[in-house]
Amino acid sequence: MSVFTELSQQDIETLLSQYTLGQYQAHSGIQAGTENTNYFVDTDLAQFVLTLFEKHSAEELPFFLSLGEHLHDHQCAVPQPFRTAEGEFLTTIRGKPAVLFERVSGKHHQPSTQHADTLARALANIHRSTEDFNEHREHSHNRLWIATTARQLMPELSEAHAETLARVLTVIDAIPSELPAGIIHADLFHDNALFVDDQLNGIIDWYFAGYDAYALDIAVCMIDWCLNDQGLPDTQRCVDFAAAYHQVRSLENSEIDALPALMVQATTRFWLSRALAAAQHSGSDSIQVKDPEPMRLIATYCMDHLAELGEAFKLGLM
């Protein structure tokens, strides 16, 4: 279980005393997540999710919380971050910055075509809603991060994997830098979306959000929501996802052209971040580390099928 900081009932009661959200009834650790500690917290008035930030400093968090409030106010499927009785987002517990969020009902489902279609439209709506969001933060895992992390990990890779990484970096370097951009989620895999049947109830875990190409967000989704039984991108499902998005926010031709290479960028980012986490937490039974190998395989597949994917996107969207 990825609970980095253990909390007692007294810890939670002290936290709740800063809000007007009811009296403590119960709390339990959430068995998910690789970055932060999360708890379910129940009061006599409602149910919440408490997040303790293990890596982010208090100074960088207001961006994410303001973004969440902005999107919630714009009727996007984003849980509301609650302010204290004093009007502040952040509190401190065990020396860590902490926030209470609306607890959204729903489950993480293995992606179906219906779920993917719904998610694509919701993503486009989010991108449109952030156009008037005035705060700024660079995407933490952008192309610069990929290049820096690749240099760090390259000596540890096998010869074959190092050759693959060198090839994908060449593809990424050729992506145009002037694509339409704004605030993106950047980590919208199916385990960050909550559904009740086919209804999307919540998009969670916004802590990689930042300014980058909107189409990169589409690519991130496609490498998780649009896979076949072999765990590789299904071309038609990718086209259908992009087409559903396109119906809500029209894609420019430059974005459509860049989608295959952006899929390479997206998978490389997750390949490297998982490889880095695996190296940092080797031997730990308490921290959930995802296998980097599926992302490496998807990156290789996308790189080897750039032309095929590009032609399919053009036929389906232009």
C-alpha cells in the first residue's frame, strides 16, 4: 500500500477542526498512488479524500488546487478541493501539506470504447475550460525532463534498450514546438478516472498538470485507453478517441500530424519515470512501482508505425 505517512484518529480530528465539514467518524488508507499519501475520511456530514503531499512543496501546490477549483466551477468532472474555515486550501499534518477533497463515487474500469469516447469529450471540455485559467506552471515531465532523465538512465540500460531510447529521442526532437498549448492533465490513464457504469464522475490526480501541447494530453490518453489485447495501440480506437475529442474542441492539422510522434513522447515519459521509480524504490514492499516494460514496448510500436498511424489520423480527422 502506498501510504508513506501513517495518520492516527487524533491527527484526522485535529485536521477536521480547521474545517466546517463535520465530526470524525472513520479513516482508512487508500491502496493506490505512487507520489502522495491518500486517505478516505468520513465525517457525520460527508465523505472526503485527504491527500498528503510527499514530494510537492506548499509553495507549488496552490496552482493545482486553484486549477481544480476552476475546473469544478466550470462543470468539469473534477473533485472539489475544500477550503478551511479561514478560506485556505492548504493545511499541515505531520509536517506535510494536506488538502481535503470531495470524495467522488465511482470505480476505475478497464477502458471500453464507450468509456474512451466519454473521456475524450471530457478531456476536450477541460482544455476549453482552461483557456481562461490565468495561472501558469510548466509541465514537469516535458521534453526537457525526458532528455535530462534519458541521460541519467542511459548508462543503466541494456544495449538494445539504450538504442531504442536513442531512436525515440530523435522522434521527439522532431515534434513541432508551436502546437496549440495550455494546461493539460498529463497523466490521464484509466486509474485516474472514476466511472459509475458509463457515466464519468471524476478525473483525479492533477499533480503532473502544467502547460504543454493539448495534443500531448490526447496522446497520453491513447496509450492507455486505446490498447488492444496485446497491450499495444489499436489504430482504429486511437482514431475514434481523437475524433470524439475533435467534436468538442477542433484539432488543427498540425496537431493531427503530430499525434503519432506525441504518442512516442508520451510513452517515453512513462517508460522513463517508471524506470526511475523502480531504481529508487528497489526492494521496497510498501511502495507501488509500475513496470516500465509495457511503456517501452508501446514506445517502440508507435515509433515503428509512425507512418501508419499518421495516415489513419489524417483519413479519420482531416
